[in-house]
Amino acid sequence: MPTKVERLLINFKTLEEFKKFKAYGIQELSMLEDLEHNMIENNSESPFYGIYFGDELVARMSLYRVDKKYDYYFEPPQDYLQLWKLEVLENYRDKGFGKQLVDFAKSHNLPIKTNARINSHEFWEKQGFQPATYEMERDFGENPYIWMPEGVKEKDNS
Amino acid sequence: MPTKVERLLINFKTLEEFKKFKAYGIQELSMLEDLEHNMIENNSESPFYGIYFGDELVARMSLYRVDKKYDYYFEPPQDYLQLWKLEVLENYRDKGFGKQLVDFAKSHNLPIKTNARINSHEFWEKQGFQPATYEMERDFGENPYIWMPEGVKEKDNS
């Protein structure tokens, strides 16, 4: 069954699906609260993209375009994509869904920055990402991994 | 055996101890590389604090004082402590080492901000922390938890 990446809308169904993911946290709770209190409309656009397998959301990630004036990672400074909460439900791993989401992100042809979770380095390196040079005052507890389209370099802060 | 929180120095022994912690990542690798290439001195101060039980480092955290000009969390704006990589080795949990580290951080009497890991919310709430109001462009994939000494409030960004 071919699958596609789609932008997820904020509604009670999506938020119920989100509960299956391990990285369910304050972001999701805040979206739920906003929806319950009519602070956002039903079916508002979300920063999440996902893959449905049949009726079930089996993989998701968040993507946000950061303005070049906040770019501390790339040379020349430019808009880049912040990618977070990439996660594939346990029963659907090793089927290429993670790669499909990352390829979707790459298709924007902008540099990408993510925070690699514990034990995920091999995955990110397989997707062509590399560890960014760690800088405490920028990265704190993160493991910043970056991907760059042609013509872009990591910013040299040394 | 009474234990105390001490500031950890960067040397090969400390960096070897760090390998036992799950959140070993680019930060630690970068410290190791800097030491190997004499870019930092042996026994330089690190942002890590830890607890030794006998000869073994069994708990650690990082603390960094963020200048008030970068304070997007508290009211009035002020210097605050960023806390990350709080971790107690598995065999030493439920003995109060985590609380001992957090109490050390609190003793500075500055607000504290951390990023709560999956399934750690109960711990942080027990330490008097509360979830910060989630703001995507500030927090991305984080679960920001904050603690405030008397007289400090969460910044209202609404």
C-alpha cells in the first residue's frame, strides 16, 4: 500500500492519535487545551506532518521554518527547517516511514536542524545528517544534527 | 554514607564516568575531543555537577546561568539557571540523589528551567516544578518545566 506524507490538522481525532506516540508532551496538551477552549478552530493547520497506514496515524514529525535572522547553524545564514518529534509507532518501524518523512523535509531544499534522541544517531547519519559542532550556550542538552543542501556549509563559530 | 554535590572537572577519568550515562552525546564527545587536542586544560571546570558514591559517579546534571537579556520565561526578566542532563544511574535510583542535585540547583535562589524527558513529569512536579506554557517558536520539541523562587512569576506571553 503506497503511503504519503500529509499535513495534519488539529482536531480531536488527530489529538487522540497523538497519544500513541511516546513524545506526547506539553505541546500536544497545549493544542488540546486550545481546541477545547475554542482558542483555535477545529481543523486548524498544525506544524505536524504524518503518514497514515489505512486509518491509523503511524508516523509523524513537526517542521517549522526558522527565519534567517535566527540562523546560528548555517553559512551563509538562511531560513532553515527545525525538525522535531520524528517518531514511528513501534509496530511500523523498519518499513521506511521515517525516511519518507525526512525525504519530505529535504524536498524543501532548505537546511534542516534536528535534536537527535538517544540511540538515534545511526538513523540520522544514514539520512545524510551530521553532528553539528556542539556549543553549550546554543545547544545545552541537545545533540544537534544538521543536513545541508548543496552550497550550504555549517557555520564556523571557532 | 552522606553524599555531596560537587562540581566536576574535565579530565579523562570524568569523561570515562560519563559514558555510563544514557544521555552521553555530542556535548561529551566534544569535551573529550577538546581535551585530547589540548584545546582545554586537564581539570578545566565543567558545567556538570555530580554525586560520587564511593569512587563511582552515580548522578549528574549540567547547570548554566543564562543572562537576563535571554530570559523569555520569567517575570521580571532575570538571570536564570538552565538545568539539563539530570540523570541517576539505574542502580542508584530512588535514593534521593536526583532530589539532592535539584536542591543544589535551587540553593542559588534563581529561577530554573529544564526540559523534562519522557515520563519524568511526576519527578519534576514532586520537586516543585511546573510546566511552562508551551510556545512553539521558543520551545519546539521541548517539555519546558520551570521552578521559581518567591517573588518570581512565569512570563505572560498571551
